[in-house]
Amino acid sequence: MELLQAFGLGTLAQSSLLLAGLFAVWVTVPTRIVGILAGFGAGAMISAIAFDLVPESQVHIELWDTVLWMLIGVAIFMLGDRFVDKRFGVTGVGGAMGIVVGSIVDGVPESLIFGIQIGTGTTISLSFLAAVFISNIPQALAPSADLVKGGWKAGRLALLWSAIVLACGVAAALGYLATEWLPEAYGDRAAALAAGGLLAMLTNSLVPFAYERGKEWAGLATVVGFCLAMLGT
């Protein structure tokens, strides 16, 4: 039962990726609004890194271990981003797919953490769960709008985001099983990995994406996103 609970929580937390991705197909979102939403999402993610992921990573491991796993997260994102650049190019669809890669590097470790928390009986942070769900909306809406402009149809977008959501559900289930196989599993390294990958994605993909489309309003949206997420911690 708890295994299914972990799977369900992982998919629920990331389900906003699919919903927001399909929304971009049904509704034409103005470019400026897309940029503002991307800035808002960037601010919420920065807050999640600072007040949730990094503190979570330092509960049971040393600072050097946190730094090491953050760098591993950066390496994973860079490898994925480089593959996307070669496959789709660095602008247009390629730039959008870079943000998609970031959502994977972010979502899978987050889901592992949820599964580990269920397995260890740790109380699930509702504020963190809400921050994950809400920050995913612009994180999916922004690249999906560009993918639609690049010719992607609803079915292809649904398949992309559904695969990511299901992968996160599986990751949550694996996180729960890890507590059965490894009683000392805490999720610290997964949190550090997600923090490093997210920071790299923000700099390389989401923040430039937000400013290019939202102009000066992207900066305001970033601060608003950060402050609202911070108030929820």
C-alpha cells in the first residue's frame, strides 16, 4: 500500500507538468506572458533550492558531500542539455527542450525524496509539495509554448510530459523501496543532485528564456515567485 502511495505522490506532484504542457496546446499564451511565467517559475525554484533542497541535503551528510552531489547534478544536466542541442539545435525547439531536460533532472530526485520520506515515516512537507506542483506549471508551459510553435501536436506533447510524470512516479516508488533495501537511505544526496541540476538549468535555460520573452517584467516575476515560495516554507 505504501509503495502505491509513493508512486501516487510522485505522479501527483509532477502532474502539473502534463496539465500545463497541454494547456499551451489549447490556449495561445502571449509571448510576454510566457516570459513572465517563466520568471515566476525561476524565482520559485530558487526559493525551493535555498530553503528546501539544500537544507534537506545537509541533514545527514557533510557539506563536501552536498557539494559533490550538486556537481553531479550539474554534470547530468549538461550532458542531457548537450544531447538536446545536438538533436534539436540551441534555439527554438532546442532551447525549449533544454528546459524539459531540467524538469527531468529536477523531478526525478524530488520524487525519490518523496518516496524515501514515505518509507521512513517522515512527515511530507505540504509547502514543498505545493512548491513543486506550482513551479512545474511555468516550467512546462514555457517550453511547451515554443514546442507548439515548432510544430509539435497535442499527442506528441502529451506523450513527452506523460513519460516524465510516470518516470517521476517510478522514481518515488524506487525511493520507497530504497528504504526497505537500505535502512539508512535519507534522500540527502538526491536533494543535492536536484539542487545542482536546477541551478545549472536556471542559468543556462530558464532565466535567459524568461528575459528574452518577458523583458524587464521577468525580473519582477522572478522576485515575486521567490517571495511567494519563501512565504510558503
